[in-house]
Amino acid sequence: MKGRVYTQVGAISIDAEAIAQYAGSVAVECFGIVGMASVNVKDGIVKLLMKDSITRGINVTIKNNRLTLDFHVIVSYGVSIQAVADNLISNVKYKVEELTGLEIDKINIYVEGVRVID
């Protein structure tokens, strides 16, 4: 899947993996996000992903040059999940749209766990 941005001199194709990498780096910078989560559906196990595999916690769908992003995250203990989600949505929407030129239709956030940070 690739998004396309058309300019005066040609078309730019943006791979979903590139969008996922950028969106993931923006997401982990948000207050209250510990990291991205990988979910093993078979065992029901949630695992915190390291920075090099951050895109496994994000699903990017491109349909008619519009994006839908699904984030599987682990949040910090003691913070408002609503506030963290609102912050994540606004930061990711602004920065990804600014970078790619593609419009975001929907951002879904799945909180897979809560962790205490030392």
C-alpha cells in the first residue's frame, strides 16, 4: 500500500511502512506513552516493543489517499488515558499530515497495558 501526493512535476509515492515509522517515533515522544505494544492474539500476551521494531505496534491503512492509523500502546501508570490519547491524536495528526501531505481520516488507539515508570 502506498499513498500518492501529486505535484506539478510528478507523483510522490509514500510507503505505509515509512508512515508507520514516522508515526511511531512521534507517538513515543508523547507524554504518558511508555512505548508501542505487540499483541500475540493466540496467547493474549502483550509485549513492549523496542525502538527498532516500533512499527509492529502500528497499522497503517491507505484508502483513496487517506490514512487510518491504529496504535497499540502501553501507557504510564497514574496518567489520564483520555489526556494521553488526546495528546497522541493531535500530535500524530498534525505531524504526519505535515510530513506526508496526506489527510488522516481516523486514528484508533488501543491501550494494551499500563506500566509503572521509575
